[in-house]
Amino acid sequence: MGSSSSFLVLSLFVLSFCLTCNADQITSDARGIMINGERKILISGSVHYPRSTPEMWPDLIQKSKDGGLNTIDTYVFWDLHEPQRRQYDFTGNKDLVRFIKAIQAQGLYAVLRIGPYVCAEWTYGGFPVWLHNQPSIRLRTNNTVYMSEMQTFTTMIVDMMKKEQLFASQGGPIIISQIENEYGNVMRAYHDAGVQYINWCAQMAAALDTGVPWIMCQQDNAPQPMINTCNGYYCDQFTPNNPNSPKMWTENWSGWYKNWGGSDPHRTAEDLAFSVARFYQLGGTFQNYYMYHGGTNFGRTAGGPYITTSYDYDAPLNEYGNKNQPKWGHLRDLHLLLLSMEKALTYGDVKNVDYGTLTSATIYSYQGKSSCFFGNSNADRDVTINYGGVNYTIPAWSVSILPDCSNEVYNTAKVNSQYSTFVKKGSEAENEPNSLQWTWRGETIQYITPGRFTASELLDQKTVVEDTSDYLYYMTTVDISNDDPIWGKDLTLSVNTSGHILHAFVNGEHIGYQYALLGQFEFQFRRSITLQLGKNEITLLSVTVGLTNYGPDFDMVNQGIHGPVQIIASNGSADIIKDLSNNNQWAYKAGLNGEDKKIFLGRARYNQWKSDNLPVNRSFVWYKTTFDAPPGEDPVVVDLMGLGKGEAWVNGHSLGRYWPSYIARGEGCSPECDYRGPYKAEKCNTNCGNPSQRWYHVPRSFLASTDNRLVLFEEFGGNPSSVTFQTVTVGNACANAREGYTLELSCQGRAISGIKFASFGDPQGTCGKPFATGSQVFEKGTCEAADALSIIQKLCVGKYSCSIDVSEQILGPAGCTADTKRLAVEAIC
């Protein structure tokens, strides 16, 4: 068995060690977090409980553990738990206690990032919008109204964890808590009040007496006893503000989020592994992936604006909970190796050697043994160094790890784990795509009626709606007489808005809509209109697509129609303007009629659904159908191609907003992706020129075996006849693993049905790489083991997974002169 296999066995034993059920003492020093006096290497991943379902949690946590994590990190989402002031909700996928106990059941530690501001591409940064309407409040600064509300919620969460004995000081899994979040990025905008506020946060958190350390991320002036931590793509150069604090990385961005109108960002496994290895090489002892599982923005929780419903994030576990290979496997190998070196990394003497040209070695010596990291930060040049009389070549932008300072066991640029390609298959529960039988009903457009809330000004959408809906009607009237200077002229309705989408109606006629382009969230709507003598009714429907979640005073960003709202009459060289903004009485109605009646629940008492004359390409229509669940256990998605924009519900559960008609920008994607050099979100993108999001996750727990209800609210106009349910499964799995590596091949829940290709020697080509150049198929090289294919077939076919020791002892002599041979294999799932 190769050296890499030996460390895997040892490390799996380390991971299988159960956490004690007794109270733990959690402290820290400059070399790490200490549990009962022992320094630990902590490898964590963010898994947000409301972005999946309770039924998914155990599997997500198990796969995280199998991937070499020993810690799970989550934010706490204030708006979910207190949607109305002093009205709390911890049910369903909001059951925080159940989630923390699920972590504990798997024997892992937990990091609880209370915030309660979270950012997280979550609407309004996780704040409940009712805060906005509290008198004299200003968020995230030295404001007594806000601080009182923040303290009340934070204390409630801490008390809830204490009651359930979930802090490590009580025998629970929570070893670290966080107060505030990335405040250092915006603190300057709040001047002295920001400094006073962050000092108060530290005092308030410390007084809660949790028995575990508190952290503040991106907070260079974090007061003691807070530990300041780093967020970003790379944190190897980070130094804490206190020499007695450990070097901690709370957010290593494993990819990036998606936007409506944006393409799909990817971060390569090689670059992500490089960032992690470099961090631990240079003294880091706690690192957390943001995200390890991204999941789904169910309901209207996506922020931004314009964050998609999918929050896949190109994380090691994809949106549906499948392993994103090779990222998951390549990182697992790194994690297990680092954990096997825990004592050396946390107690060993450290020596750094600078070879120049951005190349260095770090040697950890402990109890007579040494472990080495060789790092090369050149973006375009491999470097050979001499250590101990032996030459070692380190590929560009990579780190080699030698646990014995002699044999390279891992290099971040050399991927040995399998690649998986996912495919979407039609549901066997449906005979044809058009087998879904649809009924429909129109959405009633709102007009001015007695009893409506009114104001003589244009109000911010947050103020009126308090995030109970994406929709707010602004309604007013205009009286036109014969002697009105605009009568008889060409008229234009002009509306300035920051509401993301605007629909306009004049005297009951829908005259059009307009939506903001990605990144340009304020726009001017202009349409030609015709008015009649007498009373004319102007109805404007403002639509938000996620509330702003980041930046100084983000809570004060205008949402909705801020004006001016004008009727402009063309009069030769000089226009005549009738300003309706603050000279008219405005009536307001929050939400859709269908939302008020909760018709997405499909209850029988709302029997106004029609089965004939199904409208297509018509705005403001509700559609409903029934379907059977696709058989099996593979994740389920609904393909909404052909629809415009709206929201989807299955059995009353909101899948989130949909917008397949918004096409991703046509530029910025490339068939190539070089992992070398610093990463940014625009570096390695795919899906240009296609819908930003076409498929929407339907968790299995939402489904019964038969007679499930799908309800759609279509805002723009589309055709539901193409809607289908599909399953997501691995189509094939392939790998190109070096000699000495133990390759694990899996179809992730399905049996391996065949081996399409296998060659052990010097095979050529690639398979499964989304950005690979040249051949996308494997080919035989100049030498190979004659029986490798038949041997692997016997090992793997018919099994859900198989383990292959890549060696001549197992696969036979290859007859190669090369020092290192490789196994290329492609399995059919």
C-alpha cells in the first residue's frame, strides 16, 4: 500500500474518535484553539440549515465528515426566527437546535455565527425588515434602539443553546461563537459611533458567559477577548491583532454566488487546495469553507439584489447535496493529511526557508520528526529546489506536503480523485413532457378602493411591506379637464424607481413593464399613454428581487418607487410636466391577491381554477398541476424553461423565485481555466448566453409518492407546457490517478454499470474536466498493463463504489520507463 494510503487509514481513525459527552474547556493561544488543553487543527465547512431541509441535514453532515471536516459552521438568521417583533419561529428547516444536535450526533464540532447581521447573500443581510420601522433606529452603530433589539435576540439564541446544553462548556458541540460580521469592512462610514458600537458588541457577547471563545471576522480592531479572523480567497498572509490569538480563517470562499443575468462562477479544486495548504503552511490552525454546502434560497430569502434561487456556490457539496468532484475528493485528501500532522503543526518548532522567486519551505519539527511544506507562489513557473540533498520540483501555484520531509504525499496541483459529470434525466413517472395537465386563474390587479392605506408621498417599499411580499402597489388618480395644458397632447408616463421591476397600468390597461439590469438597480420607466377626460387611475406595481444585504447603511438603500413620477406632455421645444410624486394622494396595497388568499396551498375552497383556454405568454397568471414523484432517491428538479419570472410552490413549499427568461451575459466565459494565479469571481465562468437558472430544486421531503401539487405565479408571461420534473444523477465518473494513490470510484448512490476505459501506464487525454483543453477522452499511451481493464471491471462493475490501489502489484506490470505511472479510468453509472 502506498504512503498516501497509510496516512488515509491513520487519519480516518483520528476522525472516527468521538467527541466527549462531558464538558470541555475551550481556550486558545497563538498556536490554535485548545480543547481541554490540547491544541487542535480545525477544518470547518459552512452548511446553512435553512438552505436545505431537516431531512437532508444528516446526509450533508455525514458527507462533510467523510470529506475530512471536523467542524460545521452556520450563521443564525434573525429574520427567519423573528419575522414579526417578538413572534418567533424555529420550526421545519428553521429548527436551529435540531441542526446543532445533528452536528453533535455525527461527532463534529460546531461554530455558531450569531451575528446577527450575516450578509450571506441573504435578503436584508438576515435582519428582519420590521427593524427598519422602529422609531429612531439606525442599524449596526451606536444606536440604543438597535442595540437593545440586537441584544435581545442574541441573548435569546445563547439562552436557547444553554438550555439544550449545546455549548462545549456544557458538553455540547459549539466550540466557537461569532458576534457581528465583517463590520471592519464598513466601520469607517460610522465614524466614532462605529468604534463605540464594536466595543459594546464585545462587552455584550463576553457577558453572555458561554464558556467558549468569541470571534469577530474582518475586524482588525477587535477588542479583547474577541479573536479577529480573516475572510477571503486567500488568508495565508493574515496576522491577528493580538499576538496571543490563533490565526483563523472564517471564510475561504470555495466559489462564488450566482446572479440573475450572470454566468456560473467556478473555482478550481487546485486553487482552493493551494489556498488551504498555504494557510496551514504559514501557521493557520482553523479554516472554514464558505460554503461547503451552499444549498437553495427557498422562498424569498435570496438577497443581493438579484441573487439566484440556487446558492450552489461551486461548493464541495453541490446544491442538491451530491459530492462536487473532484473538489470534494481533492480536498478530503488534503484534510486527512493535515489532521495526521496535527501535533507537528500545533506544537512543533517552525523553520522557514526562503528560496527566492516566490518559493519557500516550512519545516515543522516535533519529537525528533519533521514535516515539510514546499510552496511555489509563481503563477506561471515551476520551480525546483534542493532540500536535504534531494531536488524537488514544485509546480506553479502549488504546495507540496511531505509528512516525513522526504516523500511527497500531496501536491495541490496534482488531482488524483475522480471527476463526476452530472446529468438530468426525465422522470419515469411522466410519459411525455406535456403529460402535465394544467389549470389556471388570473391574478386580480389592484385598484384604489375605500379603506386603502394612503399617504401624500411616495413611500419606501420596505416601510410599507416589511418583507411580507415582493410586490407593492402604488395607486393614484389624475383628473383631466378640457383646459388642462396637457390635454390633447402626446403623453409619456415617466417613473424613476429602485424597485428592480415596475409594471404600469393606466385605467386598467397594462401598458408594460421594465426590469433593472444586473448591477443597475435604479432605472427610469417611460411609456406613451393615453388619458381620458375626467378621472384617470394610475397603478404602479413595484417588485423587489431580494433586498440589499451588504455595505454601509445598506438598510437605507431605497427600495421601491422613489420618484419623480411624472406625466410629460410633448409641446414642441418645451415639455409640460405634471408631477405626481408628492402632489397627489397615493394609495398602497402590499402583496398579490393570490398571496393574500394563499392559493399556492391549493386548498379546495378556492375553486376558481379553470381548465379550458389555458393562457400562454400572458402576465399575472397562476398555474396549477399535479404530478407523481420521480421514483428513486436521486435529487429532484423542475425544469421551468419556457416561463418568464415568478415564484413556484410544491405542496405549499416555496421553491423560490424563478426567472429562466433572464439570459446570462454572453461574454466572460472561456473554454479554458488556468488554476494558476489569484482567483476572482470572473475568472472561470460557464453558462454564458443561457438562462441564469433553468432548474429548481425540489427536496424529496416536499414530495408525496403521488398527487403532488405544483403552483406557479407567472409575472411576465410564459408557457407552462414545457415544464418537466427530472432527477439529477452521475452520468459518468473518471479519474487520472498517480501510482501509489488509492483511488475511490463511485457513482454516488448508483451502481457502476460498466468501465468504458481503463489504462495503467502513461495514458493520454482528459475526462470530465469542465475547462480542459485538447482531447476530452482518454487514450492509451506508449505503455500499459495488459490486464488493467479486466481487473478494474472485476473490482468495480455492479458495485456502488470501489477502491483501487494504483500499483503494479494490483494492476500488473506496465512496462513503462517513466518514474511515475498513472491510471486513467472512466466508469459508466
